[in-house]
Amino acid sequence: MVQTCIVRLVRHSLNFCSWKDRKIIAADLRRIYSAPSAEMAEAELDAFEEKWAGKYASIAPAWRRAWA
């Protein structure tokens, strides 16, 4: 699924996580889409993937597909 709108992409991402983790995930995603440059956004996405890949492996690839 490819999302082009940031709001829809965030909502789609939050569908994969538990209620307990939603605020933390949303804050980490905010660091990605509010990054001042594409390079920093990519670095934030890499950091997000490193932090959450074990628990929520499908979120970071969805963001990568949306930016492809």
C-alpha cells in the first residue's frame, strides 16, 4: 500500500502498533516528516527502523515505499 499524504501514512502506521506504543511511535514518526532536509529525514527513518524493526517491522518499509 502506497500512501502519498503524510496524515494518511501516519494513520496507516499507527494501525500496526498497540495503544500503549502509539504516542511514542507518533513522536518518532514526527521526527521523520518534520526533518528539515531529505537526508535528515532518511537518517531519522533509519533510526526509527533500527529502534522498532523488531516489534513493528512493517512501518518503516511502508514509509520507504511512499517515498520511492
